[in-house]
Amino acid sequence: MVAIISINGTAPAVQPLRDSFAKTESDLLSSSSGRSSETGTAIRYLVRKNICKLNLKFKGTIAEIKAVEALVSAFTQTVVFVDGGDTKTKTMYPGDRSYSDNGFTAELSVNLIEV
């Protein structure tokens, strides 16, 4: 299964693990959003809707994972990915990256968040 088609025009050396490719969408609310102190009801002031976040985990040889890490470490990147059979293109930035290796294989976990 191809989940990530390209990052900044380059296909990743390995694809994310099947059970570690998750997409989350969230809404960005104004800092004035919250609960009314009088009624306790939620007051939402929407700034932007459906901001995409990809939760990814890659596993492969150390060289493959280092190549993927270099792709996702850019300040921002254009990510082309498959979403429910459709191809989406988003400008994203990386969250924290977690890297581990055992001398033979390596793993990289990263969240890519829409700008």
C-alpha cells in the first residue's frame, strides 16, 4: 500500500507501517473560544476547519530511515498522500521526531501537521 506518494517531490525510501498511518483532522479555534461563565455552554469561534495531521511510523534499514528522516525534517514540506482512495497535497511541518535503531534496523515516528 502506498500511503505517502512524495515529500517535496521525492518518494520516501520506505512507506509508513500499515497500522501506523493515521490521519487526524481538527479545527483551529480563536483564543476567545471557551465556556460561558454564566451558562456553561461552549462558545466556539472557528478560525480554520479540518487541519490535517498525519501520524506516521516508518521501519526499515538504518539508511532507509535516515533518508526518510532527512525528508521530514525540513521546516515545511509539500506532502502528497493517499486519503481514502483520493490523492491529497498539503503543505506540512514536522512535529517531534522519535528515532531508534538496533544496529540493523531503525524506526522513525513523526507527526506531519498542515501549515
